[in-house]
Amino acid sequence: MSDLQRATSIEEYCPTPVKHEFDATNCKKLIVYVQGDLTKIDQRAVFLTVHDLGCNHNAWVQFLEHPVMKETRERSIFIHVVVPGQDDNAEDLPSEMTFPTMQQISEDLPGVLDKLEVKLVIGLGEGAGANILARFAMAAPDRCMGLILIHCTASSAGVMEHFKDKFISWKLSSGVPSSAEQYLIIHKFGNRLVEQLESAENKESLIKEFQDRLQSKINPRNLRKYVEAFLKRSDFSSKLESKLGVETLLVTGSKASHVNAVHTMHQACNKTKASLLKIDDVGDVLSETPDKFAQSLLLFCKGLGVLTSVPLTGVDRPRMGSASGKGGLVRQRTMSMEEYDTPNLRRFSFSSITPAN
């Protein structure tokens, strides 16, 4: 495919996100990017995304541009929330502003949905953003159809997290200090970086890209405030079994820095509502194995009764009559689309996935 064809394809199916700014009770102002046509909200799956430390909505936009997300993105609407001060090239937050807590950010999300006239969403969050969305779903279960949370932690910051933070110098002159940068890289890509660099061809380039964005796009003073809010997060693990009533998929990589915290969170959840997916040999699920995460996302959504007509990549559908194909996906032409889209409401079981070499 030529560069022009590729650009046209992305523009057609993954339109440039439209920026909105809303007043908010706790955050004072929230920037939100809407990707997709809100006039078709009744015919589309609607996702609400919140990003991790050291990045913003562009991490989700980049994931959506992956070819494996083509059919999902063209049938969906994505509402990307940017945590205060984390947009590209953002100005310093007002000095008199008290940066909101994880809980306070979550409490502003229903107001954003109200202003966009969106009633129900599927939460899609990573790291600190996943923590925010879990709080949102517990407080406003009538606004959340389900949750897909990457590297989510429900506990307060552990001793090691605070220990690492002591070495982060936030005396900023230009860019993010090297100690803070190291903490953020470990937070995103996991603890065993040397081992992972030896086993993943694209790991080094992913880290370099993350470093470049930290240094060139993200305001370090504002980032510091987001990191501090995450490190000061409150523990809500005791509320999970009784309060988290929506279908939830917890996702982690086996080499992720928060893998144990994700396991602990899953143990505290209602097992009839929460599933755990651990992808082997991975630190950063979203950038290292977007294809496997995309397939898990789609499978989860099918269980919710949405995106049921989107094919699962690499999975043959049951065949009927004379329908046939050579190694590809075959749609049952003897079924009507109404019959085909009837959701299978059985619980899905997720197990570890070992990435292909």
C-alpha cells in the first residue's frame, strides 16, 4: 500500500480527533478529543479513554491506527479524555490550581458525557488512566457498560513506588529530569528492561519514541503533578467486590511493573464480573502487542453485545452449507445480519497469551 493510500485509509476510518474544552468541577477545565461521528451514536460502540503517565490521548489514537483496529474503529466512537495539563505542548497549569486527585478526576467524567449527550460508554484505560476509570465505573455504573483496564492498580502506592520517587529530582530547567524519565520508562515498560531489550526487536525503538515525546511534547511541570497524584492515590481494593458491578477485563503483561498489583486487584474483584488476561513476555501491552490486545478487546466487546459483526482476526467462523474459503474468514451467508449480530451472552474465559516470535 502506498503512503497516499495508507493516509487516505486512516483519514477515512480514523478521522482526526476533534478537540473540545469543558469546564469541570474538580479539574476546572478538561480537554477531550472525540474521534468518530457523534451523530451516529445510536449505531456505534462508544469508548471513553483515559491515558497513563507521560503520555496523552495520542497513545490511544496511535493504537487505533493499527491495521488490526480498522473494522473496530470504523464502527465506533472514541472519547479521549486528557488529564489536566498533559496535552501536547500544554502551558503550565495555573500556580494557584490544586491538581485533582485520581478520585476527583473520575468524578468529572459523567459531566463530560452529559455535555456530549452520551449516555453509556465502555471504559478503556491504561495505568493511571485505568485507575481513574475504575473509580468512574464504581461511582457511575449506569454510565458504564464495561471496562477494559491495562495495568490497573486498586491499591495505594507501595513502598517501592515511594522509594523510587525519592530519587526523582523535580528541579526542572528544561525537559523531564533523567531520574524521572527512568521511573516513567520502568512504569510503562516494566522492570526487566535489559532482558526485554534482548528479546524484543522493537523494544528499544519504542522506548526511544517514548523518551522523545517526554522531552519534546509533554510539559514536565504538569507531568510532575500527574505523577504525584498517582503516587498519592487512595486504596479502593476493599470496594471492588461490592461496587465494581460492570463487566471488567484486566489486562497486563507478564513483565509489566504492576503485574502483581493487577493480580491482586483481580483477586479482590467479583469473579463473575472480572476476567484477567496476562500476555507473556510483554511489559507494555499497548505498544508491544497491539494485535493481541485488539483481538482481546473485540472479544470482550462481543460479550457485551456490541461490535458483534466485526470479524476476529485469525479466527474462522463456523461454516454452513457450501460456504468455503482458503484460509480466510468466512461469513455465514445463510444467516441474516440481524441473526448474525445476536450477541452470545455467555461468559468468556481468558488465559495467558504467548506472543508469536
